[in-house]
Amino acid sequence: MNNTQFKAWRVEEVNEGYEGSEQTLAISDLPAGDVLIRVSHSSLNYKDAMSASGNKGVSRSFPHTPGIDAAGEVVESATGDPAIGTQVLVTGYDLGMNTDGGFGQYIRVPSDWCIPMPAGWSAETSMIYGTAGLTAGLCVQKLLAMGAQPEQGRVAVSGASGAVGSVAVELLANLGFEVVAISGKTDQAEHLKALGAADVVGRDALDHDKKPVVKPAFANAVDTVGGSPLAELLKQIQPGGSVSCCGLAAGPKLDTTVLPFILRGINLLGVDSVEIPRNEKEAVWKKLAGDWKCPKTEASVKNIGRADLDGALKAFLKGESAGKIVLDHAI
Ligand SMILES: NC(=O)c1ccc[n+]([C@@H]2O[C@H](COP(=O)([O-])OP(=O)(O)OC[C@H]3O[C@@H](n4cnc5c(N)ncnc54)[C@H](OP(=O)(O)O)[C@@H]3O)[C@@H](O)[C@H]2O)c1
């Protein structure tokens, strides 16, 4: 198949900036790997926007095809596992970072990056969740492992309208938690309530307070924004509560004191969805396809084609993106 040509949305360095456009590549242009996958769908993530804007912490060299998520059919398999014809999904590891990713119609990856499609799911359904859904699932799983229960009180989700946040809102609500969605987008309030949020509050709920701890407002939380809002959230968690921390949309720096930890026994739980072992990813994928299914998220997905990628990725960087967006290579 080496001469087979395909389309990819590729980012290049142009006039000291970075621009993406549709290009035609050959299979032989792809990196080495055991498994060649014909990608039907990908999913949009904040990290894709970072890669597409030339963030060297994500993608070191260009031209490059972003897309940290991909789903499709195995068309070549050096090891036979997964077998040719299998529907698989791939998220994280180096996909879309320095390995050409799901914004191309083909990817070639190591076999141990491939996860068999969970029963009952299409490639499109898996990409509605994508890395964001997996991350939301991991955040919730960590809270539950720390003993979080609905009776303990309200659970906050910051960056609630985002890709990770919106799945976290629905999943926690489905599990019986009273969810407070913290969002900077007033126009998303109704949607967040429809996903199951009991209350929607503005980002000012996490404005800086000079006190090292304040009156507890939440039993537990999922934080997708990091930075100063996370520092404030830690001050608002009730004794023994936990915060799953997965993102940095508001910045990577965490300027806090030890007081929420040593006075209230707060737990700050780091969540990585990228490099964890495949079996840990697979366990959460199975839950998302089973008991943790999020039907409202599935129903509210927005499908786009490669021609729409530029605008959609720029919206992520401006903090304007909302909900789950799937790239359908057939559009
Ligand atoms: N650890 C992991 O493995 C992992 C996996 C996936 C994603 N992530 C990270 O998780 C974060 C969320 O990812 P995503 O795909 O959900 O991104 P996203 O769709 O852009 O969502 C981020 C949300 O954060 C809020 N936000 C944006 N800028 C902000 C600011 N300056 N201050 C406060 N809130 C702000 C916005 O929500 P509102 O308007 O509703 O406030 C935005 O929609 C990103 O930092 C991403 O890199 C990490």
C-alpha cells in the first residue's frame, strides 16, 4: 500500500508562524510502526490546538499532522495483533504529538497503542469521548477510589463547558452526584444543566481570595483548568475531600500553600490519560461504553470535516470551544 495516497490536515511553519492545510500524502510518508490504520474519525482536544499552533512542548518538528485521537480499521498488522479488519481506537502516547496523528486518513503506530473497539461502539462513538472522555473517566475514577460519594456534598467541575469538563459533568451527575459546573460561558448554562449540572456558576467562584482556606463549598472536584482557579478550588474543599487535576487551560503554575492539605486533609489527585498502561485505559473505555455511558454527550456532539479544523482549533486556544467535536474524514 506504500504508494496509496491519502488526505491529511498538516501544519507547517510559515513566516515564523504555523498554518494548517489539507495536503496529499503517501502511506510511505508515515512513520514506522506495526499497525496501519485507516482512520475514519478523530476527536478535537486542547492539545491538538497546542500542536497546531506550533507549541514545541507538544510537537517538536513540522510539517506535522496533529490529532491525538484516532479510530478506524486495521489494514496492515505486522504482528497480527490486532488483526487486519479489526476496528480499533488509539489515544495518547505519542500520537499527534511527534507521530503523525488522526487528522490524517491513515496512521501507523505500535501495536500496543491499539485498543479494540469496545462492544457496541462505532468509531464515531469512541471519538465522541476521545481523550477528553477518557480523561473525564479517569478523573472520576480517582475521586471514587478516594471514597467520594454523593452524600458527602456537591462536586465542582471547572472548565465545565470544555471537552473534558462537559463529560465529567454528565458522568458525575449520572452517578448521582450534585454537580456544580464552573464555567465562563453564560451561553452554555442551559446545556450544562441539560447534561445534569444542578447549578452553574461563573469563573468568579474561583477568584483569588487572600485567605489560605475559606468556607468549604464542595466535597470533591474535577479541575480541568489548573493555575490560579485550582489554587482557589483547593481552599474551598471540605475536610478529607479530593480534587482530580488534569488540565492547564488557565495556566500550568500552581501557587498555593500547604494549609488546605495539612488543615483539612485535602487530596490533590494527578490524572494522566496519555502514558498510563493500555490495560488501565481499556478498563475506563469499557466503563464508558457500559455503565458510565453519557447519552447526552453522545447526542450533543458536533461533527466537522478537515476544512473546519482551523477555526475549531483556534477556538480552543481562546477558551471559546464548547462540548465535544468529532472530525469525520468523510465530511
Ligand atoms: N492530563 C491529561 O491526560 C489530559 C487529557 C486531556 C486534556 N487535558 C488538559 O485538560 C484541559 C482541558 O482540556 P479540554 O480538551 O477539555 O479543553 P477545552 O475544551 O478547551 O476546555 C477547557 C475549558 O477551560 C475553561 N477555560 C479556558 N481558558 C480558561 C482560563 N483562562 N481560565 C479559566 N478557565 C478557562 C473553558 O471552560 P469554561 O468557559 O466553561 O470555563 C474551556 O472550555 C487542557 O488543559 C488539556 O490540555 C489533560
